[in-house]
Amino acid sequence: MKKAMAFIFGAVLGGVLGGITALLLAPYSGEELRTVIQKEVDTIQIEIKEAAQKKRAELEEQLDELIHPQES
């Protein structure tokens, strides 16, 4: 029983100390972190839309070439 209590105490103490350390060493506050993440998500969404538009244009061009082959 004594070993179990010592383990539980150590686990709780480790969790508390780990949490405090994480809070003290975090590079951003919660709101700043959400802002940084949102900017990154927005940037990724724009890049995905641009890549999709480019690929669609390429595929439409290929389809047009298949439908209307140029005779030599």
C-alpha cells in the first residue's frame, strides 16, 4: 500500500511540475497561439485552392486536346 501511495504521489507531483514547466516555457499565450495557427491554416487553404485551380486548368487542357486532336 505504501508503494502505491508513493507512486500516486510521484505521478501527481510529476504532472503538476510538468504542467507548470509547460506554462512557463510556452512560446505563445493561448490567444497568440490560436492566431498563429489560424494564419497557418489560412495560408495552407490558399495554397491548396491555388494548386487545385492549376491542376484543374491542366486537366481541362488535356481533355480539350483529347476531344479536339490537332491534325498534322
